[in-house]
Amino acid sequence: MEPPPRDNLKLAVGAILGGCFALSLGDALIKQQSASFVIWQIFLMRSLIVVPFLIYFVRIRSCETSIMPRLLGWTLLRSLILIAMWVVYFAALPHIELAIAAAALYTTPIFITLFAAIFLGETIAARGWFAVLLGFIGTLLILQPQADDFNAYALLPIISAVCYACAMILTRSKCRGERPTVLGLWLNIGFVCVGAFALILLYFWSPGDETINMNPFLLGAWTPMWLDEWRIMAILAVAILGGSVGAAIAYQNGPPAIVATFDFAYVAFAVIWGFLLFGEVPQVSVAIGITLIVAAGTLAVRQKPLLRKLKPAAPGS
């Protein structure tokens, strides 16, 4: 078994901040364009632009460098979990404010805490459980689940948070030896396959207008692409390239408990994009809820290492 590579915390922090900036901008643009494109078209066209660049980046070091991951099974599982995360998250964006979606998504460190206790047998200190309670209160303040006006779409980013936590644990434990560009490549290959499959399914299914109107972002028709549409897709391609590779670099080179703290930059960027692009000003209760979730996540990941039992997989495992 090869010894695990040394951590590079400065690289990890820089990568996650850059990735958060890119992903938050891309997600804001997707929310802005949700009335113009179906999500599967975004998946397909955005990643078709990215894949050739990633193949070039992988092969530029050496013509003999393989684009195949060392552990294909774990890489594919990681990609599928991340794709599921983005499908669920993007499905919520047309229906809730970007800041609320981002705050709900970044309950991720809380789930890392819980998963460490449930699946890894880690002992969680009182501060960890207090963080979970604090995050739950913050989530309730944001979602405000009242029977008469509760928006169930606000639950979707929390489901995404579970997926993201699982994927980042896999990145650290099973995919640490992979090149970040290879992980990004296979994630985008997954986006191409899922997007193409969904578009073909919608073409042959031909849902009726009433069904499409229930969620046009998931069930709508293909949008013809001209210069402006290609320009949007190019920006989204740059965003997913920076975000996916940045996250892979960060969680490969820094302890998840530390990296996740800086991952909260996504929430701050989302609030900024929400204000600049949509004029969204969070209500006082939402602002308090976001603050509580950030505080809870910080408490959760500032404990003694929660993922100490996770070790890089041996080659071929």
C-alpha cells in the first residue's frame, strides 16, 4: 500500500474558495436561466464543452497518461452521487431564493458529524451534538415549515447536503489517489450521459403541457441554441470546471473537517449573487437561520478529527 500523500492546507483552502466562487456563480446563472433551459440540456451541453478540455489537461503531462481512474468503481459512485446532488439542488432553485437554497445545502458539516457517529463509530463530544441542534434550529428558521404555506422545495437542498457529504467522504477515503482532473472528467462524463438519457426519455415520453407546467425546469423541451445561448453554456462550463476540480483538489489535500469550514464561503457568495442578480434581500429570520447554520457547521468541523478512521483505499480495492 502506498503511503497517503501529504496534506497541503494552503492549496486546499485556495482550491475550495475558488471552487465555491465558481460553483455559486454557475448556480446563480442556472437559477437565472431556469425559465430558458431544461436542466438536462444544461447538463449535456455544459459538460460537452468541458470534457475535451479535461482530456487535454489529463494528457498534456504525458501522452501515456490514462484518462481512466485507478479505482473506476469508486470514481463512478462518487460521480453518480454528485450528479444526484445537483439534480435535486437544481430542481429547487426555480422555487426558492438562492440564499435559502445555499444555506440549506450547507448543512453538510452537520451530516458529516452524524455520519461519523452512525457509520464510523466516532464518539461525538457535547459540542458536536450542540452543533447539530443549532443547525436544526437554523434550518427551521429558514424553512419556516407552516402547514398553510410551507414550501416543500426547501427540503431538496438538504437532501443534496446528504449527497455532498457522502461524495466528499468518498473523495477523501477512496479517491484520494486520483488526479483531480480525472475526477472532474468522469463527473462531467456522467453529466453528459445522464443529460442525454433524460432528454431522449423526454423526447419519447412527450409529457403533456399540464405535466410540464408542474416543473418545466425538469420536464421542459429542448431550447434552440444561438450565440447568446452558447455564451451562457460556456460560462456554465467554466463554472463547473472550476468548481468540480477545485473541490477535488481541496478534499484530497486537506482534512475534510477543516476544508468544510471554508466550504461555507458558498453561502456568502450565494447571498451576494442573490442580491446582485435577483434583488433577493434575506428576511431577518432567514438571516439569523443562515448565521446559525454557519455557526453550527463551524462547531461541527472544529471538533477533534471526525474522519480519522478513513484511510486511502489500497490499489485495486
